[in-house]
Amino acid sequence: MPVKNADIAAAFEQIADLLELQNANPFRVRAYRNAARVVGELKLDLAATIAAGRPLPKLPGIGSDLEAKIREFATTGRMAALERLKKEVPAGVAELLKLPGLGPKRVRALYEELHVHTLPQLLRAARDGRIRSLPGFGAKTEQRIAEAIERQLGQVKRFKLAIAAQYADALLAHLKRAPGVVEVAAAGSLRRAKETVGDLDLLATAPDGAAVCRHFTQYPDVAEVLQSGETRASVVLKSGLQVDLRVVPQESYGAALMYFTGSKAHNIRLRRLAQAVFTNESASGWQQVTFASPVAVTANTTIPANVHLKVLQNGIFQVADGVKLIINGPLEAGPHQIFSWSGSGAIFIRGNCKEVLAEWFYPEGVTDHTDYIKKAVLATKQFDSYESAKDYWRPPVILTKPSYTIANLTFGGGWTGDYYAISLVGRLSNHRGAPVLWVKAGSGNNGIVVGDGTNFQDNNLFENLRIQKVGGYPGDNTG
DNA sequence: AGGCCGTACTG
DNA sequence: CAGTAC
DNA sequence: GCCT
């Protein structure tokens, strides 16, 4: 039974849960969670790569320790660290973490004080009134736990988009009548138009958040109020649909709408952009952003045609093994390296860029440019499917400069004069360092590209969103 | 060596 | 204030 | 645990 990436990711998630129960360093826990996400999203089959004896690509967030664990798991099917942790924490306890209101500290108290290890045991303890006797728990918590288990054992229900939208429309109409409300909108997976919706995320702006929250909780269809405060409130409708409301100041509306629309994965990527330093904002909305490390394309990525990429010197797209980067829009760059990749990664440039320079594919210091010129040629062919490299390199590199000097060039293995591969000698000065690239959200268009090349395009859901400065957090005044 | 997002609600 | 959730 |  081959080990899949998802199995490795699940093992890391388990380790994270168990470490959390042991009160471990939260950043260490997060490191495992990050690793689980990276491995889980990775297209490259890690176990197969290891079995074939090929080197693993450098994966973000995975250092020597975690790589060793991946290798161990891929070759033996076991992870000693995980098994040791499992011995130290009773089986089934990690399930309890999924209940609302129960985190590592409380779960630990439950199994240490009450010897509660499973959901049914917990339900019994709650009904017997044993939980309220523990410090940190009260009668209300106990009741909520019992309700949550009953609900969870009953159904983990998601709602079809069209159904959820009806609930949302009615609620939004209700919210519009709340005191002082200016904007109301649905965010979350509903706004992303996912096929099913687990809960509703609503957003409102108003000077007095508490008043809006109170109005919200008085909605006639509410079955239970989970919480209600100054800026947010959560309820469960009679249908079982949970609804979370956020109230923010008017000036935070754009950022909040973006943030609460998600997805979470998108927000994580956006956060990278938010951490970058923006400079030289221009009147037309262009900004320059400098990243602290090379920009990596870690998943198969398509850059839509309406996005104009302008890569400045020192900007590099790193394409991981097995990953495909497709550029549909215009691409501008100088005569310096802007791409790097290893193994079977590929870059396809299909856009209307005026030129594709061989130098875009050189690492610094290389004198035999043959392989890189091949890559330049390959990149310009327009593919609809992933093909093996030997089958394509038909179209030539598009050259715009009148003359080039060719040096240190060898054509081998079938490269016999059909293709005029070009290099510029003596002035390659690409420095691997902080990449710089330009990001533009075009006026009236529907897509933006964040720093790692991730496409964020949800049909026309964002058609009215004007982005001036992209920062990740509510209150950053980004919209 | 030292940072790793920041803040609100509950008990 | 600690714990939890987003 | 990872990264700078």
C-alpha cells in the first residue's frame, strides 16, 4: 500500500493535535500544521519520488527534521514520533478537539480528571453533570457540549448553495433594518459560490456593532444564540444552519469583505503579500512589492490573460518539480533571469508578450546555455496538456533585438541548426535575492494575482471590488 | 538567537 | 485572566 | 519546527 501525500499530511495533523494536547510550543504545533498543508496540496508524489531515489524538492516550511519524518513514513509506513505520541495520549481524545469550545487545555482536563476519552463518554459525563465540577467549566459549557455532540452525532450537514442563499437573503434583509447599518453582505463560501455551504458568514458596517448584533440575534428564525458582542455574533437557525455575523467600521468594509470571503487558503497566500513591503505607489494604481525571499509557484498555476506581469531585475519565479506555470497575460522583463525550476516543472507562456529572452532562463554563472535555451524555446510553445520535453520545441524563441552575440554554445542530441538559440555574453547580472514583481488589479476586471502567482478569480464576484493597496487584515483600509 | 497575525468573546 | 475561535 |  503506497503512502500518499494525504497520508503524510494526516500524520502531521495528528502529531499537531497530540502535541497541542501535551501543551507543546504552539509554533512547533503550527509548523506541523503548515507542513501538513504543504504536503497535502503538493502534486508531486513524495513516496514515489523517494522510492525512485530522486531528490525531494525544497518545500516551504519543511526542514531537515520534517523531511526525515517524510522519508521515514514513505519507506516504512510508520512514523516513530507519531506512535510515541499516540502512546502518551489516550486514543480518541483528539476527536474531542473538534467540538466547539473545546481546545487542548479543556480536553486535557476532561481526560485527566474524568477519564473521558471518547465522544459517547463525554456525552454521558455531560448528562450526568460531572463536567461542571471541573475548574474552567460551568453548567452552561456542559450543556453546550452535550448539544454539540448530539448535533454532531446526528448530522454534519452542509447546505446547497441555492438553499443557503435563500436563508442569507432573508437575513440580510433583516440586517438592513438594524440601527445604523450601512452595508450588509454575505461573505464566506456563499460569496465564493461553492456548491455547498457549511455556515453563513455575514458582514455589516455600522457605528454601533452591539446594536446590530442584538438585532441580528432577534431574528425570528433563530434557534440558539451562541454568542453576541460588540463586533460579532453567532446563531444557529432552526434549520441547523449556523450564521456568523461580523460588524466592522465603514472604512474597513473592503478589507473585511475580502478577508471574510476567504478562502482560508487564499488568505494565507494573501498574508504573504501583506507582509511584503509596498513602495512607489503610483497614481494609476501600480505598486511595487519586494519580497524577502524568492517567489515560489508551488502548485499548478494559471495566470489569467487580464493580468499584466512585470518582473523586475532580481525577481524570480521558482517552479517546483512537476509543477506547471501557465502565463496567459502580457509579460514584461529585462534581460535577466526571471524563471528557475528543477525536474519536470514547466512554464508555458501563451500571452502576448513581445519577446521571450533566453536569458530569462539562465542561472548566474552558467556558460553552457544549451539547456536553458531549450527551456526558453519550450516555454513559448502553446500547450494544452503536459507533454514530455522531447516532443516539443518547435516554435522558435521570439526575438526582438536586431543582433546578438553567440558564445559558448553547443548543440547536442538532435539540436541541429533548426533553432537559433541566443545568449548575451558578459553582462548577466542576475542576483538571487529579493524578487520584485508588479501586481496590478486592473480597473473593472475580475482577477488579481498575489505574490506567489496564485490566481484569485471567482468569476465576477469581485467585479465591484477596487483594490488600491492590498493588505490582508480588516482595518488596513484595503478596499 | 528570536520571530512566527491580531483581536474578540466567554467563563 | 486563560482559553478558545475566527 | 522553520526561517532569516
